[in-house]
Amino acid sequence: MKTRTKAAIAGGAGAVVTFGAAELIQSFSEAVPSIPVTVSQRIIELTPGALATEATQTVGTAATPILVTCVVIGTIVVSALLAILSLRSKIAAFAGAAAIGAVGLVSALSDAAAVTGPTTLAVAGSVLLGLAAAGGLLVSGIGRTEEAPESAPSEGASAEGASSEGGPEPFRGRMREAGDSQMTVSRSSFISLAGGAVVAGAAAAGVGRFILGSGSSEAAGNAPAPLQTASNTEATDAETTEGSDDAPQQLDPPPDDASFDIEGMPEIITPAASFYLIDTAISSPRINRDNWTLSISGAVDNPFEMTYDELTSMPYRESDVTLSCVSNEVGGGLVSHGRWTGVLLSDVLNEAGVSMDKLGRGNEQLVGRSVDGWEAGFKTDIALDGREALVAFGLNGAELPVKHGYPVRLVVPGLYGYVSATKWLEEIELTDWGYDVYWIQRGWSKEGPVLTQSRIDTVEGGDELEAGTVNIGGVAWAPTRGIERVEVSTDGGDSWNDAELATQLDDDAWRQYLYEWNAEPGEYTIQVRATDGNGDTQTEDEAAPIPSGATGYHTIEVSVA
Ligand SMILES: Nc1nc2c(c(=O)[nH]1)N[C@H]1C(S)=C(S)[C@@H](COP(=O)(O)O)O[C@H]1N2
Ligand SMILES: [Mo]
């Protein structure tokens, strides 16, 4: 085996050991973030808007796993090259390794959850461990070599190469001597050692991921943590029960007639585990609720900060709101219905001295900022116009899952998530309308009202159906306006039939519909369209999701035999 090959293997193995050690450490400490994840995160942040828009198919989704994989493989390759370089210049190789470590450290430290001391120690320790592993492998595989003179032919740096032509050049001689000496291990031992290092590193990373997975609440996935509020953990005091209004802290279970019991129909309340998921965070920020605060800042009379307990001792309510993503295609799945528990955003704003009659002073926009720096913004008056915009801390009667914004997020009926639904919320800043938040900078439209849409769920395109009664059903939504009518066409839009509507949970909620179609053999184009509570029917014109949301009728082709 060529010396350079051995060096490359040693360097790559060292990088694997570094990643393994770092992943293992970060799984034990909330203060230390994952290095490849934070590096990927910084790459995304530094990517200019246009590129980010194209690279991310869906607004809010980073091309995450691919990017993390590239970062890991890229580092392994560079480390291999550095180890080859070390045969010529140890100083240059160490400088390169230090530079890699520095990139990792800077990225990790800029993570919201990173605590400087432990993170620095973890990164430095992991890098040193990787260097030691690489160095050990180099010495055992190649032997101690004097630094090669710059003029040395690089091919000469091969132990086996000596057997080829074998002129007694001093440099070759040294390498052959080293290669054959007792100081080095055999080729197979070297491979075992290097393999061992790689396996150990990978195993450490795997164990780290496993520990992390089992510790976080989403691993428990199906058993979300029960909701804890200041008022249900302490004895309920007068302030909590005497709310500013009488909205219920808990809603009654949805009535039976809010849903049709038909195969393929989505559950009327989306379980947290299957709630659609969109964000730019490669891994969800892990926030300790006890240290969390929300600050209300910017153009407000009375800026203030509140703790989780302070938030949850304000009057709160449970509210049905269907959330959707602007990048949902017609017929797509980026829409879900949640029962959110939270404090009215208007109550929080009132505490800060913000009210309808005080707008237009550089406070027209409400920007919700996440602990990871992500931002969404919408017109402040939307928070004050009477809709149930929430500073939410619960979903479906349980704590917010980590992925969905634990401990606190915003939920605003009638706005797409990218302008409103900030997860891992830490700041609400009032500013002027000219300020552009994350996705606005990347070409998506400024206001983001949810367009009226409907979807066929119980029949799929390409289905071969049996003649007779076919249930064509699904959901339609127009949050804040409600759904007044849904029609189904089986002839590509030439004629329309009124569908039966399930009871509307709330104007902010999606609504199920059902059309019992008496199907005869043939080929059919099925379409659906909804009319909102204002009497406006969704537009037939087809538009792509960018910049304002997809439009057009959900259309599928089926055959009946
Ligand atoms: N911090 C943060 N909040 C965010 C996002 C994000 O990338 N980061 N994405 C938004 C987008 S685009 C959508 S559609 C909703 C999705 O919320 P969900 O993942 O809980 O369904 O979250 C919003 N809140
Ligand atoms: Mo979104």
C-alpha cells in the first residue's frame, strides 16, 4: 500500500473519530450543539437568497440531510488530503487541521443553544482526539518520517515504491527503511487499526444520536408531554380564572358530525406526530423552558420580557386553527389542523402598550423572531383585528413538540406559516413595514394570506374503481373566512355537484366534505372547488406556489370498471 494511501486513510479515520467524539459529547450536553449540523446551518444562512430559494424546493425546508452529509464527507476528504500533506509539511497539515477545527468551533458557537466553555472544550477535545488517532495511524502505518524536503518527488514517498526501481536515493531509502522497520505494523494490521478507528468513531456518533433521540420528547413521539402551565401546576388563582374574556381553556371534543368516517379522510384534528413539518432548522433548537424568555421589543411604549410561567399565568384558551404552508402544491399535504393552546397575541401586545389606535408609528409590522434567528412578519393590525392569533404553548392538549416550536410559537389564523408562525419564539419586535423577513428576502410575497383551497383525499389519481357508489371526499379550508360550499365535478369541470359538508369546527378550521358519486364504467376527471364564507369561490387559474401560494382546482383522473 502506498504511503500516501495510508496517510489518506489515517487522515480520514481521524476525521471520523473527531465527528464521533463530538456527536457523543453533544448527546450528553444540551450546551453543546452538533458540529456538522451547525456548520450546515451556517452554510444555509450564508447562502444568498436566490440560491436558497432554488435549493429549497419548499419554502422553509432546507436541503438538510444532504447538506449535513456533504459537510461530513467533505471534512473527511479534506482531512485525508491534509494527512498526505503532512508527509511533506507537518506545519501546513496542522495549520489545515486547526483551520477546520476553527470553522467547526465558530459555527458551533454561533448556535443558539451553544454555551461557550463546554462547546469550545468539546470541539477542541474532539479535534485533538481525531488528530491523535490520525497521528497514531500515520506512525504505525508509515513510521516516523523526517519532514520531506519540498523538492522530494512525491511518488518517492511510497514505501512499496522502493521495490519497483529502487535506486538508492537517500529519501527513498529512508522511507523504505521506515516502511520495513519494526516500528510499523503490517499492512493488514494497519487496515485493522484504521478500520477500528472508523468503526469506533461511527459507533460513538451512532450512540450519541441514539441517546439524543431517546432523550428528546419527539422520540417519545406518540406520547406527547402533558401541558404544563403556571395555573395548572400551582393552585389556580383568581387572575387566571377571571380571564379578560370567557374563551374556554379547553375545547369540547369535536362533535361526531365534524367528520365523515370514510377511508382516506384525514383526521379532523391532525395528531401531532403526523402534523406537517416545515422549517429551516437542520435540527430543532432545544430550549430549556425554565431559562426561556419572550421579549416584546421595538416600537412599543412598554417593552418587556416575560418568562414561561408569566406567559402561562395570563388568560389562555384553546383554539382550532388550520395551518398551511405557502409552498403547498394544489392537492398537497403541507396543511394540518391543530388545537392550539395559547395566550391571545393581542393580550400580550396590549401589555406592551400596542393597540389599534396607536399603529402607524413605525410599528406596522410584527416580527416574530426565533432563537435560531429565523423571522416571520405580518401587519400588526392582523394581531389586533379580533382573530384568535395566539402565542401558543400547546398543541392538541399537550406541550408543543420540539419540532413544532417548543416551548412557544406563534399561530395566526389566515396567514401562511412563512409570514406568521414563528416556532421557538423568543422575541416579538414591532417595526415598520419596510423591513423584510427571511422568506421575503428570498422572493416570496410580503403579506401571505391563506388562499381558499380544497383537496380530494378519499380517491387518488390513477385509481381503478368499481362501478357503484364512490365516496369522493376530503378537506377544504379558508381560515378566518370559513367554508360555505364545496362542489365536486366528475367530468373535468363541465358540471358541478354540491358536496355534503361536515359541521365546521371553526371558521379558522378546515372542513370535510363528501360527495357520494354513482359511478358508471368509464374514464373520469374529478375536480373539487370550495367557496369561502364571503361567497368567493377559489380561483380556477393555476399558479405555482411561489410567490403567493398555489392556485387551481385539485384534479385527478380515475377509471371505473
Ligand atoms: N423558527 C422557525 N419557525 C418557522 C419556520 C422556520 O423555518 N423557522 N418555518 C415556518 C413555515 S414556512 C411554516 S409553513 C410553519 C410550519 O409549522 P410546522 O412545522 O409546525 O407545521 O412554521 C413556520 N415557522
Ligand atoms: Mo411554509
